[in-house]
Amino acid sequence: MELLLGHPENVRTAQLASPKPASSSTNLPVVEENAADDEVASLYHHFRTHFGRADVPGILKCFATHPPILKHMMELSGRLIFTDGHLTRRHKEMIATLVSSQNACAYCVDSHSFALRMNGGSAETLCAIQQNDLHSPALTSAEQTLLAFVAKVNTSSHEIARSDIEALHKAGWNDLTISEAIHVAALFATFNRVVNAFGLPSQGLLAMYERASDPNDESVRSRTIRPKTT
């Protein structure tokens, strides 16, 4: 997780987070920073220090209702999601955005659409993923195959067969990249359900990024679906 300190994405998030995005949930209370006990406050401090962000994301405040889960999820996310592994960070953000879109999680779609753009994803690629257009020319043939598999993991994992794995191999993915894709997809399915059940609103990061990056380019924004804030 130390590798994330000063990462351009986190610097950009801090720059965009003024005014500070809403984090309070609408269904269940989360643990706000001013109400955190010593254990949670220490974990929040660890996050801010190691991720280089002044604010604590709302999803962590959901997990803070059970501090051992918060600690575990921070470590798991740092090691699996927010770094290159067998898959690149960009491919992980593609998976996160697709799964979150399929699960209608506005908070996660917004956060990871922003992260995808910050990690080299084009507006066309983002729009294709948000629209579930997995045959889009904005995606490579290998990415189309991978994302189609990820969609199946998310929506009908019980139907996955050896033939699906063989198709991925043929597209150039090996067992380790496939395994990591499954882990990332399954983790985001969990994140989406937690966020939606708590009622966490979108932070509006993607819209702020687009306004700051392309203030006069409506064509870029028109190709991107921006999750609504509440």
C-alpha cells in the first residue's frame, strides 16, 4: 500500500474533492471520521497516510461498522485492486467499472470510471464498458473476451465451463490473469452490494474530472455516462 502514496490518481482525487464529496449513507449510518473510536480512527489515519488522501472514502466508512473487516478490506484492496498484478491496474479498473455498472452501483461506477480514466482508459473505452457494449472497437479483442467472461462471473457464474477458460487462453490470457480477474470481479460484487445496501451516494468524481480536464470539450462528456449524484 505504501506504493500508492503520491500516486497521480490519489493526488487528482484530493484536488477534485473540494468541496468535499458527500459520504453519508441514506439507509444505514456509517462511521464518520468525527465519530470514530480509537481503533477506527487509527485505521482512517493509516489510510490517509498510505494513500495520500485527506478524506476517507465512504465505502471504508461502511466497513468501519466492523473494524476487523475494515482492516482486512484496506489490506486486500491495496494488494489486489490498487496496483498492477497479473493484470494491469487499467484492466482491473475496467473490470471494476463493468461489474459495478451491471450491479447498478452508482458510487462504485463513478469511483472506478474516474480511476479508469486516470489509468489510461479512453472516454470511448469507458463509455463502451458502462453501456455493456463488449464488442466495441474501443476494446481490443482480448479485452472483449476477458470482459465477457467477467460479466458471466458476475451474473451467471454457475454457468461457467471449461470452454470459457479455453476461449480466454486462446485470446492470450493465462491461468493467473484469469484467476485474478475472477477475484477482482467477485470482490467488486461484494463492494457493490455493501454500498447499495448502505445507500452510499456517488461522489461525483468523474463529472468533476471531466469538467476540470476538458472544460470546453462536450464531445468527451457526451460519450461518457456519468452516474448521478444524490
